Amino acid sequence: MHFYNGHNLNQVSGKNNVIYQKFAGVCLEPKGFVNAVNIKHFPLSQVTPDKPYQHSIVYEFYYPDGNKSFN
């Protein structure tokens, strides 16, 4: 999992012309093992016509009080 904290946002124009400042967003980017093709014991994430790739990820976030959640 890669986490980006929005530190490169600086006066970036977004949807409906909203201007985003530094640290105005986050990104969670799921990743495979980047060097898996070169390391035999790593799971391979190579896609071919006879070996398609399908994956689902569910993220759940909770408020500090634990009562409300969304995903």
C-alpha cells in the first residue's frame, strides 16, 4: 500500500474549479510487489490474455468514537 499525503498540491484546480492547497487530500494506492517478476518467492502480478487479473479491496474508515462508519 502506498500512501500519498497531498504535499504536492499547491493551488491545484479541481472539480467545479475548487482550488486545492497543500495537504488537501490523501490517496491510498494498492500495489503489488513492484519487483516480483525478478524475485521467485514473491507473488507474481503479471497479467496475460490467458491469466486475467481481478481483485477487490474494501476500505472501512471509522470515527474515533467508533459509532459511525463509512466505506
